[in-house]
Amino acid sequence: MSWLTEFVRPKIQGFLKKEVPDNVWKNCDSCGQMLLIKDLEKNLNICPHCNHHMRASVTQRFDWTFDPNSYTRLDLPKAPVDPLQFKDKKKYADRLKENKTKSQLDESIVVAHGTIEGQKAVVAVMAFEFMAGTMGAAFGEGFIAAARLALAQQTPLIVYTASGGARMQEGMLSLMQMPRTVIAVEMLKEAGIPYIVVFTDPTTGGVTASFAMLGDIHIAEPNALIGFAGPRVIENTVHEKLPEGFQRSEYLLEHGMVDIVASRKELRPTLAKILRLLSNTAQPSEKVA
Amino acid sequence: MRQFLDFEKSVAELETKIFELQHVEQSSDDMNISEELKQLVEKADKQLIALYAKLTPWQKVQVARHAQRPHALDYVNAFIEDFTALAGDRLFGEDHAIIGGIGRFNGQTVVVIGIERGSDLDTRLEHNFGMARPEGYRKAQRLMQLASQFNVPVITLVDTPGAWPGIDAEERGQAEAIAKSIQTCLRTTVPIVTVIIGEGGSGGAIALATADKILMLEHSIYSVISPEACSSILWRDASQAAQAAGALCLTAQDLLKFKLIDQIIEEPMGGAQRDPEAAVASVKKAIQESLDELQAIPAQILQAKRRDKFLAMGRQEVE
């Protein structure tokens, strides 16, 4: 061992010691503050210091949206698995397996139905933790199933988006989910069923450019990245510095692309209010303290 | 001047020889030269046919992007009579990447919408290399609505690397513009025939290709992402584009096999760029055949069939 390694090593060890144990503490993705995971979860994954909305799991979304113990998950239809037999550095089939194990989910969409402040609704959540929430054939089938359930129950459909866009490993079959999901949205519109999109971080590519931008009402969580092209692609194309806050929820609000930017804590009451207003059921005008 | 692609090198060498010999032949009446010339031409044709019979996906990508291939405006100028270009989305501006208007196709009034990428530096810049902005897609929506209103069919000609990924495009809602275009295609009450004439680049293409009939030229491509971008994302190395092109199944032949398109239009020997007139004629014939079939279907059934067609995509394998 040379004097150099001897000399450098203690420093590295000192650095390592500062690392946060995996399951008790977490650093805020935005301000870096150490947060107790238990507290963070109680606060809906919002950093108490900087109000940054961290990503949420599918189960958390359902828990935060539906009334307690009110929801049932839907079994989603089967779709072609790996139709292209796609392989890059890794086989797509293996990637799918890994993602299933890691996320404990079958695909990038999970659908449930239940009540929100007593109002019935179907809720579809895109799972960013499953292959970056990308849209392939199975996603398309799941989305169409969600719309069909909303149609059958005559209840509104709420979709939480979070996606890197189309799933390249399914090639053109993935691109075709754009018209397919739009058809599902059209079925709802024709039946007069409310369709509400909640944009969460990040929502990009073919997802934004299909069903996501066709909601009757668009709600976005604060500071979520929402766009067609990713910021790096744009930067590499135009060789310009991107403006401050570019493609963030507040920017989209200013540019007329979303109706409401709502903090996660306001989300449930906001959704419930909209559902009541659109279902046109009279509500006793009681004041809530 | 004919532009050759890298893989056409052997043909290029032969054709250079042929060109030289033709000069010599003009100034002499040596029978041997004529005979040699004839043999060379035959050899070049044979090589070309052999090459184009088994193009790799990556070679197809290059052919699809060939500068001398007929582009949208070439088709419009060749087979749309009285073409009257219509401009603007009535909201923000005019996008030169998408050309559109009304005209007569085989005597019948149609709405035609095409993505034009340009053929030389000036026209490429003018048309932004075929990368449309939101106002282009919104103009297309306006024209499709016009077609429904006046009960005339829609022809779309797709040739784009993709929608423009710029700050301005995002600012004005590129995603919304594409989503609405798909929706407008689905709501159109008249037949829509799409021809992928070169490159069908992802969302920027499907915005104009949610059609009753999707035709592809033999050596055109249609992909969810460019092979270059796919390579840099999945292989973390931009040089694997050829491999990515194969993995993506982006050729007309692959897509017909997956039943994602309806028909392949054969190209002249050595690709559309060698004989644009013949390519244009084949496309014209194929569009007319599709229109004949679609115009026999009542509007409501047509719309329902269009939906069913897309809903069925990918399903046959699981059922």
C-alpha cells in the first residue's frame, strides 16, 4: 500500500459515514435536508422544509386519493409481452422481470375504483417505478380497461400521470398506444363522463401528447416536469439555456395548458369538489371548520 | 447528380464507368464499347436489385431519408390539380413544415396535408427539416375539420424526423397540439388515407397518421424513436444506431407483419430516389384504390371501423 492510498483512505471513510441509512432517513431530492421517512410519509412525501413534492408509489396515491378502505383494485387484461423480442444491452424480457420484482407491480399502470369524499370514481395511476412509467401495449390495455370501467359504472375517471413517454422496447406497438388511449378518452367524452388528469413529476413524450393533454380538467402537482420533448433533448437541439421554470407546472399554468396547480394536500378536496360539481349533486352548504 | 449512399458504393463505381463509356461511345462507333456498356448496365442493375432486395433496417433508414427521394410537395405537385395551399392555424401562425390545402385528386376534391422536409439547404431551413411546431398540427386539425365539413376525403403524406423539440414549441403546447391532432383524426367523418413516404418519426407522425388506411412506401420507415436516439438511450452509445434500427422493427415489412399498417407500396428499382416519377405514380394508384374502398363505407361505420382498427392493434397475439 503506497503512502497515497494510506493518506487518502481516511478521508473517503469519513465521507462514507455521512451517508444516510436506507430505510429510516431520506434526503430531500430538492433541498437535501435529512428527513425521517416516517414523518415524510405522514406529510404525503412533501418536504417540510422546501415544499418539494417527492415521487409517490401507487399505493400511496390510492391511499391519499380514496376514502379509507374504500377502494378495490382492478385486474387488468393481458397484452402481448415483448412482441419484438427486443434486446439492447439487456433483454427486454429480463428488464420486465427485474422491474416486476423491484416494484412489486405487473405493469406501469394500476387501476382501482372506490370513493373520494363519498363520490364514486375510477382512478388510474401510472407507476413511474415500473420502467419509468413508460407506455407499452399492457399500459394501453390497462388504460382502456379503466375507461371501460368508468363507462360501465358511469363514474368519473381520474388519471395520475408520471411517465418517460412511449416504451421504445415495444417499438411501434408502443406508439400505437397514443391513438388507442385517445379512443378510450373519446368514449368517455361521448358518454359525458368526467375525465380528470392529474399531472405529476415527470410527464413527458407520447403520454403527454395523447390521453394526458385531453382531460376535461387538468390539475398539476407543484413543480412537476410536464412536456413533450425532454429538457436535455431540447437543449441539445437549440443550444440555448432553458428559461427558469421551463416545462414546470407553474409554467404550464401560465401558458394555458393546465387549469389548476394544487399541492398534494389540496388534491383530495379539490378532486372531490370537482367531482361533486360535475356530477351536479346538490350538497348541503355546511361550513367545515 | 445522383447521390449515392455508402452501401451503394459498388453500384456507384459501375455507374461512373458507364457514364465514362457513354461519353466514349458518342465519339466512336466501336461495337465493342456498346457491347461492354450493355453488359455493365446489366451488371449494375443486377447489383442494385440484389442490394435493394435485402436492405438491412439501417440501410432502409438511410434510403428513407435520401435527399433525392420525392418529398411531400413533389407528390402534391405531381398529382393534385388546382392545389390551393391554405395557411395558418388561426391561433398563432403559419408553420411551413406542414403544407396543406385543397385540390383535385383524379378529378375529386380532397384535402391534402403533408409534412415537407425540403431537398436542399434553403428549402430544408424553410420547412424546418420537416419538424412541425404546434401551429402546424393545429393547421392540420383545421384542415381535417374542413374536410369533414365539406365531405371530401383527406390524404396525408408523412415524412418527418419528429415534432420540433424547441422551447417555442413547448411554450405553445406541442403535446396538446399532437394529442388534439390524433383526436381530430378520430373525429373526422370522411376517409383518411395516410402514406408514409419517407420517415415516420414518432408522435410527430402519428398526429397525422391515425387514418383509415396507412400505406407505406417499400423502403420507408416508421418508428417510435429514431434509431440514433434509441441507441444513445439504451446502449448509452450513439454509434449503435444500426443495431437499434434492427431492434425497433421500423421497416414497412415488419410493420405489415405486426398488422400496424395496411399496405406496402412497391418502389422502383433502387428506391424512389432513382425514379421519382414512377414512385409518384405508384403512390397515386394506391391512394385511389384506398379511397375507392373507403368511400363506399357510410360515415358512421367508417369512424367506428377506424376506432376498431386501432383498438385491435396488438390484440390478435393475445386472443
